[in-house]
Amino acid sequence: MTVIFYRDRLCAVVDGAVAFQPHIEVLEPDHPRRRFVSLLAVYAIEIQQGALPGPFRETEAAHHARCQLMPAQLVWPLLGLHDAVLAERFNLPLEQVPYRRGDLAGYRPAGAGPAAL
């Protein structure tokens, strides 16, 4: 069984299936927080099924969720936009955008040319 917290609040319990807490369950399926917590749960399920090595770590699960919601090749050309614009465009929680920027530090897509000095 994996207990998932997001922003220091219990959000879901994963034990082969996902049981969202009421404050997540009531959100629309496309709500940014519900989408993010859903991907945390998918990560936990993949560990439980042996598809990914464990144990479940919140930081690794959050990184995985950000990578799914903001694919590097799609977000890289848009990194000059404001965090709120990126959060809306990619439909993820606003507080995750700075982390994704950090994830992408040093990333250069193939064919992007030499890095600026």
C-alpha cells in the first residue's frame, strides 16, 4: 500500500487500485491538481506492479508527473512564458512549473544548435 501526499495533505491511497481522498475526488477529471495526483498514483502502481524500481519516493513521483504533463520537447520552446501561462497551457498546478524549469536546466533538444555562451 502506498499513501500519497501532495502539498503535505493526504490525497490518495494506492493498493492495486487508487482511492482518492474526498478533496481530490470532487475535482473535475481535468483539474490540474487531480491530474497531478493521478500521475503520482500511476507511478505508485507501476512500482507496485514491478514495472519501476521502488520504493515510492514523493520527489521521484512528482518528477515523473511533471515530465508527463510538460514534455521537454513541447515546453522547451515556451520556457520564456510566465509560470501561470505555462501552468494553464499544460494544465498542471502552478507551483510545479518552477520545478519543471529546474528539471529542464541544461536540456537542449536535438538540432537546437550550440548553447549560448
